[in-house]
Amino acid sequence: MSSVEDLEEIRRRKLAELQKKLEEERSREAEQNAQIQKQLILRSILTPEARSRLTNLRLSRPEYANAIEMQLISLAQSGRLRGKVTDPQLKELLRKLARSRSRETTIRRL
């Protein structure tokens, strides 16, 4: 009887492992689909020069690139973008974001 119980326990563990792998694969696929969708939207709303600038920015400052991408996508989805975003327009958005994220540093001596 104990060998049957051992086999059942092994089967349960294997099933749990397979389910976990399946969930991980599904979440990975969902993440990839979201990335593909994001890239398609950006391709449709940015000129090639602006896309190139955003790609370069991603290499040096990924957090800024993500913030700009999300801002551009929300503007596009809300209908507030007319036409494609050009490189000079993207530069201006980057300046505005940099100003809003800059922190004022003060040093106080005690």
C-alpha cells in the first residue's frame, strides 16, 4: 500500500510542477503579447527618427523611455495625438518629463 501512496504523491508533485510551468509560460506569452502590442502602437504614432531616439534613450535611461512610451500610448488612446510624433516633439516631451522628474537637492549642515 505504501508504494501506491508513494506513486500517487509523485504523480501529484509532477502534476503540480507541470501546472506551474504552464502558468509561467502563459504569463510569459501574455507579457510578450503586451510588448508586441506596445511596439505596434508606438510604430504607428512615431516617425522613424523619433523611434530611433526612443530606442537610444532606452539604452541609457530605460525608466525615462518607459515613462515616455506610456505617456505617448495614453495620449494616442485618448485621441489627443493628431498625426505622428516627430523627433522635435519627442525632444520636447523628454524635456518636460526631465523637468517634472528633477529633484531639488539641498544640503543642510547641522
